[in-house]
Amino acid sequence: MRPPTWLQDTIARRFAVAVISTVAFTLVLIAAFIAIAGVWGREPIDTSALPKEAADMARIIQAAPVESRPALATAAMSDTIRVAWYPTSTPVSALLDAMPRRDGGEFVKRVLASSHARSVTLGRTSEITPGGQKPSIATLPSIDPFLAVQFGDRSWLVFTALHRVWGLSEPERWAIWLFFLAVSIPLHSVRAAHRLASPVKQLAAAARLFGTNPGAPPLEEKGPLEFRQVIRTFNEMQAQIRKLVAYRTTMLAAISHDLRAPLTRIRLRGEFIEDEEQQSRLFRDVDEMQAMIAGALAFFKDDATAEVVTMFDLTGMLRTIVNDYADQGVTVTYRGPERAIFQGRPFALKRAVANLVENAVRYAEHPELTLDFVPEALIKVSDKGSGIPEEALEQVFTPYYRVDKSRSRKTGGVGLGLTAVQSIVQGHGGTVRLRNRSSGGLEASISLPVSVPA
């Protein structure tokens, strides 16, 4: 049985939780402020309305008969003030009589003069606790502090403020509440936005990773219900694409492999041709087809995605290419840092750069290899030659495309070298571009991000 939608982790539920948590956190902040700052935030009792009300009530109750005083005290109580009259014989009167007197200042003198009482005491319940014993709630006011007025017959009228507002004006109190709300909303909004944006970032990163590495693992299904459904669909699509690419690669590789057998038979039958010119043409066509098949098989191996990503010295890899050509008597100049740690697929990158250097050696002069970080890794292979037509700068990356004027079939190559270079570079999340140099020659630049996803 599926749980109700509002119980599932959905985007709507996360928004609701964010709003509720914001309100709750604001209330907690306000409660904490009241509890911690209430000592100075509350209105002092001597500046409140209690002294004037106490003086007026004391005059009325003192003038009334003794038997009427309890009823008058009860009638004088309100939602904010508690009033209680204690005769002389009660324990509370005894405790108030025993409480040490102190100078209450102008406030006590003003109440004493207005109420015509014998004495006025302002204190706390803890000050009238005899022998350290806590007085009973039934015999003492439970609210602290209190104001006690003693009549001429030594009875006591005790006033306590049940609810005391802050010693701040209403606009100031609203400003404090709004401040707490302004603090709470950004905190929870940022947290809620982060929780909602995290699955989106994860999905975007997975899409980028799949674009550079078709063998990337499926994305973990987490986040709100809607995002989990999108991620599940993305994983299914990724699996289907991977299956189709694998099927296409296997099929093309099988076709290229199977073509070798009939080509071998054609070559054997060509040995029986008596016309040497026709025989030479036939063998040349067979060799060309075999070279094309060999190039196709190498391309379809897909080395760029099968190799594991690792950390390696990019400078060392480039110097290896330079040294390989030096062993063949070909000078390739290198300019760049002495050491550059890079994360990627070293053998695939070496194959891509080597293809570019081979083109520069075969079709031009003075090949030069440079490496810069700006801040991406930028590898340039330049030469001094005739270059290629401007309209062919993009077309040369098309499989089996050749610029006939400068890339003759007699010099080798089947038109898959630059296609393989582009595939490898794009597999690292980079780009490859060609341009004709103003001083003559061609420049191929490979731009690679410093960090490549595994």
C-alpha cells in the first residue's frame, strides 16, 4: 500500500517543512530572548501602573470594615494584578513583619503618602522565607516580586503583577520580532534551497559526466520524489544509450574485421594476373582498403573511454613523444613547464597528441609542441607549412575526410586520425581547434579542463 502523497518526500512537502521550521525557529528565538533578556527587558515595577493602582486600592480597602476586606481584595483583582489581604494573625503577616526593611526610594515614599498606610514593602518571596524554608503557595504569593502595604491594624495588603510587559515600546518590540524573523527566514531559505538544488546539481554533473564518459555509473536515486523519478528516467536512458553505442561499435568492428578475409582472397587471386600494371593497381586498392579497415578497427576500439582516469605528469608524456621522434632523427621542439600533474587518460591523450605531431611531421616542417595552463591545460602543435583551406578547418574532423591537395593518399592516412583526436579530447571534456597561422603553417590547439571526471 502506497503512503499518502503528503507523507512522501516531495518538493511540496519540503517547502511546507521549510515554512513550518522557519516559523517554529522564529518562535524559539523570541522565547529565548524573553527568557534571557527578560530581566532588563521587562518594565520596572516602580515605573509601572502598579504603584498608583496599589495606592488607590489600599485607601479603599483600609477604609472598609475588616470583614469586607477579603471580598474587596478579590474584587480588585484583574488579569494583570493579583490582590490578597492577610490579617495580623496569618503566617504571611508574620513573615512580612519579620522581613528586613529597606529604603525603597521615592517609589515607596510616594505609595506610602498616597495610601496613608503604616508601611510599604517592596521585595521578593525569597527574602521572607524563615529558616531557609520555602513558604507554601497557599500562604504566600507565588509571583515574585511583590508590593505589600501594611495598614494601621498591622494587617497586610499584597499586590503582585501577574503579567508584566517589556520595558520597551510596542514599535521597539515589533522591531525585535521582525529582526528575529529576518534572521530565521534566510537561514531556513538557504538550507531549503540547498536541499532542493543539490539533486539538480547532481543530475547536471551526471549529464556532463555521461557526455565525456559513456561508461559512467548510474546516478544514485535520492532527493524529493519528483527528482528521484527524473533520475530514474535518466539512468534508464543512459543504459539504453550505452547499449546502443556498444551494439553499433560491435557491429561496425565485426564488419571491418570480416572484410579482411575477402580482401586477402582478392590479393591472392591478383597474383595470377599477368598484366603487371593492372596487378599493381589492384594491389594498391587492396592495400588502401586494408589500411582503412585497420584504421576503423583502431578507432572503434574506443580506447579513450576504456582507459581508467589517473594522475600523471603531462609534461613527461609530451616529452616522451618528442623523444620518440628524436630517435627517428626528427626534431620536435617542446616549450612548457618542467612538470605538470594532470588527471586524465594518459595513453589516449598521448595517442591524440601523437596524431597531431605526426601530421605536422608528415605534411609540414619544424613541428613545435607547447604546453600552457590558462587556467586550463592548453596543448598546441604548430608547424611551418602550407596549412589547409579555411573552409576545411572544421570538415577535417569528419571521418574519412581528406584535403586532397596536401593530404594525398600516397602519403598514407585514411582520414580517421583527426576524428580520433576529437573523440579523445571530447572524452576528457575538452575541445580541439585548428587554425592557419599568419606566419604560415597550421596550429592545432587542445584545451582540457584541469579536473576530469572519473
